[in-house]
Amino acid sequence: MSTPTNIASPKARTEALQSALADKGLIPEGALDAVIHTATEDWDPENGARVVARAWTDPDFKKRLLADATSACAELGYEGIQGEYIVALEDEPERHNVIVCTQCSCTAWPVLGLPPDWYKSPEYRARVAREPRKVLKEMGLDLARDIAIRVWETSAETRYMVIPCRPEGTDGWSEEQLAALVTREALIGIALANPA
Amino acid sequence: MDGIHDLGGMAGFGAISYEENEPVFHEPWQATAFALNIVGIGVLRNHNADEYRHSIERMPPVHYLQACYYERVLTGAATLFVEKGVVTKEELEERAGGAFPLASPNAPDPMAELEPQPVARFTKGDRVLVKDIHPAGHTRVPRFCRGKTGTVLHVAPAFSFPDAAAHGGAFRKEHTYHVEFASTDLWADAGADNESVIVDLWDSYLEGVDA
Ligand SMILES: [Fe+2]
């Protein structure tokens, strides 16, 4: 294998591909900006947090979410690419859920947003299925030895979201207050919902 | 392919670096690279998502591990624009002012022989064995569960079979199953009795196990 020493920067390579396609008239006006807008403005873990808060406060919604998360998320307007088949994983006091995609980095974009770098890193992808308790502890979540862990590998078309346990001391809180407790990390399962 | 992308369970990786308040994209070119691939799939129909995943899997392992996520996206998408004859590598390198490394070519005989399974053969609670296949092309069955037996937790809808879709094979849809494996069945040296891994697997990848 020859290793070129004059590799262009990723930025220069990206601009090269973009300009080559654009000069051939292949990129419709505004198409790239539309994707970037969706990725940065619409796909947001706050969407998933609202889904969780609704599930914590509305038992009928929670029932629908656990039976068919795709439709339940769509009720709140969260649907589309990489959200075609969503499954919600409900944490229980004695069993914790955590999500990974070991082979690439799939996530439910409409409810979790594009995944963060740690989720896409070889370290997380290689390690979390095999030693989840250790990885979670390193990332700040020290689960008791008797709490079971299920690691969900996103190897096909199902896109998962974790429904963390509702923290103690949040009785009577509004959906908005509750949603603020749910981070992207909690929706993936490397953290719990923030305590009240 | 038994490639570098199939990282689950591989040892030797260290701590996971975590960034507070991470932005969606760290640099503008990353957003452009992401959008070029999405437009390449959804608007230009240059390639599909399975061809895209496999183009990244075909990157030389050293480049794969050194590249950040969006450099892998860029490399995979550019490889497919070159392979489909839309642009040439020379043109890209001239425009970039330097080398533009691409993925390695597709294997000549990429698919394992797996009989299509249009009707769901398994149901919740069934014990299933993952076939120990090693196709030269794209597959979504991770190495760590091949040859292992697990339990079906859930039957998902039928989806396009990626091993075929990545290589221009006849379109086929099959159900996928959320199959739970005890960690201790996957790795003798790691995991505990109350840890498990659930893998989402297409019907073709599995065979039934008598209870
Ligand atoms: Fe993935």
C-alpha cells in the first residue's frame, strides 16, 4: 500500500467534492443548506427529552410510546429520516438500558440528534457491549452490582431511545421542568435523568 | 467483511473522551461532508445507505481509525461518486491540491449464500443461532455474536436486506429480531450474569434451535 504524504486536508477534500459536483450542476439550489439546517436545528435531544417528560406525566402516552414509539414520537412532531422505526426502552430500578452502534454510529436522529463524538468513537463502540459497567462508571454512572444492564446494538433499522427512571422529588413538576432533567446522555443510557 | 468497522468487543481501546456541550459539527466542512452524503443518497440517488456504510467499511483500517467520523463520511461518499463515474479521483485531487484517499474496491463475490426469508420464521421467546458467516462484502451481523445462541425479545417489521442492497443484489425484505445474548455467552472473560447484549438481526442470519 502506498501512503501518500501530501494528503489534502479534510476541508480541502470536502470542498473538492462539493465543487466538482456543483460544477456539473448536480447540487440543487439550497439542498446542502437544507440538510445542515435540519441537522443543527430540528434534530435535537431536547425532542427526546420532551418525549420522556410526556411519558412520565401521561400514562396513556407512555403506553403508546412503549407499544409504538415511532407513532408516539410523531404525535409530538418528531419523525423522518433515521426515525422510521423507533423503539423506546424503559429503564427500571433493577435494570438499565444503554445504546450503541458498534459497526457505524446509528441513532434516532429526530429524537436524539446527530450522535456526539464519544458515541461515534472506536473506544465506545469497541468497549460498551463487552464491559458496560466499567464504561458507564468511567463516564460517571456507577451502577450497583445487582442492577442488570442491557446493551442494545443498533445493527439493523430499529432506532432506540432510553426512557430513564423519573427522579424522586419531582411530583407535580410540569413537562417542561421534567424535560430539562433529561440529557442526550440519559437518552442513550450513559447517564440517569438528573436528580431534582 | 471482517473489517475494522466491526469493533464490538475488540480489546485495546482506552478511555472514552467526552466533551461538555459538544456542538453538532465542530467545523463547517464536517456539516458540508454530511450534507453531501445525504444529498448523494436522498436527492441524487447516487448510492443507497447500505452502499454508503460499506464504502466506509472498505477504507484501509489505518485510515479508518485515524479519520474522524466526518472524514469517514466524506471518504465513503467520495468513493461512491468516483465508483459510479460521476467524478474522477484525479479531478478531486486536482481540486483538493493533494492526495484524496478513497476506500478499497468492492470484493468480487461479496455476498454469503443466504436463502431469502420473506416470512418471519421466529417469534418472541424463540431460541436462535446466528450463522457463522464471513461474507467478503457488506453484512450487519457483528462478529461477536456469530455462532452464538440468543433469545428473541421482539419481532421488528421487514426491512430491506442490507447484504443484498449494498451490492446491487435483488431487493428483498426480511423481518429483523431483537435477539438477546448473555454477555457471558459472548465473552468468557468479561461480562456478568446480569449483563446482556441485544442485537438487531435479519431473518437470513439466523437458524432455529430446538428448545
Ligand atoms: Fe450505525
